[in-house]
Amino acid sequence: MEMGKSEAIIMPTYGMNEKMIKDYIKVIEKYNPRIIIGYPSSLITFTDFIIKNKINLDLKNLKSIITTSESLSNSKKTAIEKA
């Protein structure tokens, strides 16, 4: 994870596993971002973990989740919104 000049936190998702997700949850809670940008498949893996483990992220600053590169189906969009 790296903090860039634009105050963006880059969190690679290649080979995402449970430990990475737990670490990312801590970072996301600490920085309470306004925007999260990611591949739909990575966001679904992340949100599935959150829902499965009944984790409540209190992200008061979050205004938008932007998906990139891949198509986002309505069912996956609903799952991301639910988490």
C-alpha cells in the first residue's frame, strides 16, 4: 500500500486473499475515503467477505464507488451497495 501525492491509497488486488482483505479493511477504516475505485471482481471479493463476516464499515465520508475496466452487472452492483 502506498500513499501518493494525490492522497490516493493504492491497494493491489492481484491474488487477493483473506489476509489482504483484513489489512485493506483496516486501511479503509483508518482513512475513511470519499471515493473507492476498483475492478468489479475485486470489489465483489471484498464485499462478499464483508457480508459473510458481518463486518460493518462506518464510512461516513464515502460518496462514491467507481468501477473500472470490467463490466458491472446489476446483481454485482447491488451486492457492492449492500456491503
